Amino acid sequence: MRIFSLQDEKFEDMQMSLNASIIHVAKKIAAGEFEQGDITLKLKIGTVFEQKDEKAYKMPAFNYKIGTNLQKKSSLDGGDAYQGMEFKLDDGVVVLEKVKSNQIDMLDEEDEEE
């Protein structure tokens, strides 16, 4: 009896292929050819039937597909805060208002004069 797991020898080819893809993507990124890469492993596990001595057996089977996607440009999830500003309601309309400070800022005075 054997335990069906990723460590089973039947998965060795898949592991070798996945490892080769990881190394390929890492080399391309290290060489500066690409900013980042995605590696996907799609694994389908199912059964196939076989007959032996007039008895049907259900055998485990699997198929896999490894894909890589190298990207020249990287994406950036962005966000920014309105520093020094706060939300206020003005007659039901959302507005941004500068936060008042007790300290005098020389740059604020120049902005107000213009």
C-alpha cells in the first residue's frame, strides 16, 4: 500500500518541470529582461478504469499543465491620502478641507497671498 501524495514518484516529472519553470523565470528576472513573472500549475486528478481478471479497477490518474507569463512592466496597486486634508460635509456635499494647525507655516501664507 502507498500513500497518494505529492511525494509519490509519479509526480517527479511534474516537480522537475515546475522547478525548471521557476529557474527559467528567476533567470529572466535576474538578467533584467523582465520585471516579474507568474507561474501557474494546473493539476487535474481523476480516475480511469481498467479491467483485470474480469474485475474493473478504478485507477487514480492526473494531468498537469505548467504555464509561465513574464511581464516587461510591472503593475502597481496605488493609493494616496490627501495629507493635511479632511472630509467635511458642506450642505450635503462632500468637500476636502485643509486641517487647521496652531502652528504658522510660511508656505501656507504664500499660498493665501496668491
